[in-house]
Amino acid sequence: MRSIKAEIIFKTARSGGKGGQNVNKVETMVTGFWHLKNSMLFSNDEKNRLTEKLNSHINAEGFLFVKSQSDRTQAGNKTLVVKKINELVQKALIVPKKRKATKPTKEAKEKRMETKRKNALQKLHRQKVSAHE
């Protein structure tokens, strides 16, 4: 797997959540920005695929951004950001297999026709009997 870490721009901010008084003075929340179009790690086809799949994570300037504030340390959150970005990219690059069209089996066709026959017969019995018969 290619390492995106070198191309990520990290920004820190004060984080909410656990950490006690430490929360108010230490910037532990980390936001990672990765510019997809300027990346040297992927081909143009891969970049197009990533842009299409990760559209909801990409801002107007073309940066894929992910933030983490679940860890108490800045280093821990940086690691989590890199991990999240790698996972997103890895999932987006998977090309789904094309579906092969299949035909119904002879048995399935016969079963369908038998069900139709039973249904038709059942509906026939529901009709009112005419007076001249």
C-alpha cells in the first residue's frame, strides 16, 4: 500500500471530550487534508475513481479531509487520521466485479408455469356460475 502520510497536511485544534482540564489548553484534535489532484501516488484513472467515490469527503478546494479527536494525544489522533484516509482510499479503489447475466433453469421455468396454472385455476373457480350452463 502506498503511503499517503507524506502528502497529508495536518492542522490541530482544541478538542472536546475526555481529557479533563488538559482539554482546555492542549490542541489534540487533528484534521488531515490531502489534495487528491496534486498527489503523485496515483494515476489519473485512479484519481478520477477516488474523486467520484469520495465526493462527500472532498471540499471545494479539492482536499480530502478527515478529523479525529477520539485519542487524548495529538500523535494518537494523527495516526488515526492517516489510518482513516488510507482506509477510505483503499475502499474507493476497489473495482466491483461485473455481474454475469444468467438464465433461469428449466426447473425454475416449470415451477413458475405450474404456479401460474394453479393461480389461473383458483381464479376460475371464484367466478360466478352462469345461469344457462
